[in-house]
Amino acid sequence: MTFTWVIAYAVGKYTSKGAGRMAQQGSPQLVSLVDPYVYQTLQKVIGMRLIVQTVKDTVRGKLKEVMPDHIVIEAGAKSVFYVRIQQIVSVMPDHSERV
């Protein structure tokens, strides 16, 4: 699983059909590559309790939401974590009794 964020700088001229010619030189564009298999698999386990290992730490809790670039984990009554999918190393079900 490899996720990459790339900042691309446009150096050419671009035209917009219907809006006339627009020259944009050196304007930054964010290009995000999303792994559709990871995204779809995470969508299937919304509501389940998971152990999510990231490059820095491990988060345990209920998967509340999945977006193309991040997931939302509810670890307790007032603890919510937003984890970038790019930072996820592994995901497994959590069968322990704590939330």
C-alpha cells in the first residue's frame, strides 16, 4: 500500500473552453493519489471497532467515517481521531471489550 501526495507546479499555459484563454504560470496544484481498494475496504467496516496502526502510533476505536484522504475513529465518549489514510500501516479488527 503506497500513498503519495504530490504538489505539482504548472508552468505552461492552460485554456478553458467557454471562458476564453486563461494563462496561469507557476500556480500550484495538489494531486492526490487514492488507493481505491483501501478506501472501499474501509467503507465496508464502518461501525466496527478497529486497531489502526499508523507510522507514529496505534489507535483503537470505532470507525465512524471514511473519506478518500482520511478516516474518523471514535476512541471514547469525547475522543475522536482523524487519521490520514496515507499514514496507515495496518488495520485489524479489535475484539477487546474496551472502546
